[in-house]
Amino acid sequence: MGVFLDDAVGEPTRPPFNVLEATLHPDGPSRRIRNLAQWRAHVLRRVRRQLERTSAAGLAELLVELESYPVPEGDGFEPSPDGTAAAWWFR
């Protein structure tokens, strides 16, 4: 995790650690994810689907938090057609 969070500061590194928050947080590694728009769409779709299916505690709050992070410009990467997977492309 050290390489992943090397340049992360503040909130994305504090407990309880959540990898989805860390990857999308503007102070986390999102600055290095080349396909951030694609990754963000994938993460939000995944959390919404899980919330609809399970209504698990904390998911609604997590979704609100993730949606509050800045929306990146288009990155030229197309979303996966079935929404099942997305890879990170780091700078």
C-alpha cells in the first residue's frame, strides 16, 4: 500500500481506510490515475448497485462522499460495456 499512497495526504490516509475513497479523493492517488473518469464511473456504479441490492449500513453515506469529489474531465478511456471491471492506469 505504500507505493499506492506515497503521495496521498490527510483524509484519504486516515482510519478507517477505504480504498474507494482513497482512489477518488482529490488528495489521494486520483491525481495519478490516467483513466480517472472511467474509474470514477465504475466505482459509483458499483456502490449504487450494492446499495440497491443490500442497503448495507454506511453505503448511502459512502456514495454521497464519493459523489462529492470533483468530476474529472473526460480521459479518452471508454467505460467497460458491462460495467464489471475497470483497471487503473497510473502516471
